[in-house]
Amino acid sequence: MQFYRRWQPVAAISFDLDDTLYDNGPAIARAEQWMLDHLRSEYLATAMLDKPRWLALKRQLLLDHPALSHDVSLARQRGIREALVQGGMEPGLAEQQARAVFTGFMAERSKIEVSEATHALLARLAARYPLAVITNGNLDLEQAGLAGYFTLVCKAGAGARMKPAPDMFVQVQEALGLAPGRILHVGDHPVTDVLGARLHGFRAAWLNESGQSWQSLSLLPDVELGQLQDLATLLL
């Protein structure tokens, strides 16, 4: 653990989810493969949909509708619908089927592996601080077994832009009724988490398990964590 700024006690903690509380890559890869397999096997309209075609479709969708870049759930659902329509399915039916496929995707996507040590840490922190989520992703916290630790969950979409935009930081600050400097944001990403938190006046704890150089940061965090369990030393 390394400090970059003089430490002051905090009254609440916000957490990033993906690659902070768990390794997100395997869950996303598994869910995406499930989605493609399901679309190929269940619908004639998408029988030829492979990963390159899906990625090209998604890129074009985001070019045509830039606002979708701030809502991963809506972007995926619209992408599934577009794939079905391009394959010849009637738009109304495609909309209905896209919702069903997306529900299945979310069930797979939310099968993440959270260590017992992380569960124990969150339980101890939740007993002392209000905990919030600020995520650009779409994990279903109930399905993932994480919902019970958090008093507030803010996800990008529905008008809230992705970090590092201030939208979700403002939501958390206002909901908790605290000055931003009383809230510590914990996350792994140098831009979305560290820069986003610092720009809005939150304290920032950078989870740097991969040992990146601090020189890659636009703004320094208050503290750098070598592992998530460092929070116990810092806050408990």
C-alpha cells in the first residue's frame, strides 16, 4: 500500500465491480460464447452469426447510435435485435426474442467467482460504512450474491454516462448526503476509476494488482492498493 496524498478518514466507500471485486474476463467470455451459440442454434435468422460478424455489427450500431456507448445492456439488446432483423426476422418478434436472449446472457454473465476473502472483507466494511457501487458494467448483483453488502447501486445507462463522467459519482454523493471528499472510491482502472473519482472530488484508492507504473496515471490516487485486502488495514 502506497500513499500519494495525506490520508483523511472517510465516511463511505464506493466500489467499481469488474476486475476490482472479481476477474471479469472469464465471465464475459463465457456469456458471449453462450449468446452466440444460442443465437446460432435457436434462430434461423442468426444461424451464420459468428464472433467477427457480431463485433462488426456492434461497432456499426455504436457508430450509428453513439449514446448506446454509455449503456452496455441496451447496446447488447439492440445488437441482438439487429442481428435477428438482418437475418430476416420481423422487427416486432426480433425485439421480443432479443429480450429473451439478453435475459439468458445476463444469467451467464452474472456467474462470477468472488473469493471468500472478498466476501468477508465486504461484510466487515459494510458493518462500518455505507457501501455503494459505481459501475460501467451490468452485473446482476442479486444473481452474483453481492447485493446484500451495498446500500446503493449506480450503473451507467438510463441517462447516466459511464465513468469518468461525473454522473454516477454525483448520484452517490447526493444519495449519501456527503461531501465528495468524505467518500472513497475503490477501483482498478486508471481513467474510469482514479481519474473519474479525483475529478469529482472523491478520494481514490487505485487497486493495482498488476503492478502498473503510477506514471501512467493522469491524476494520482490518494492511495494505491497492491491487493483488495489492503482496505482492511486502511479502513478497519
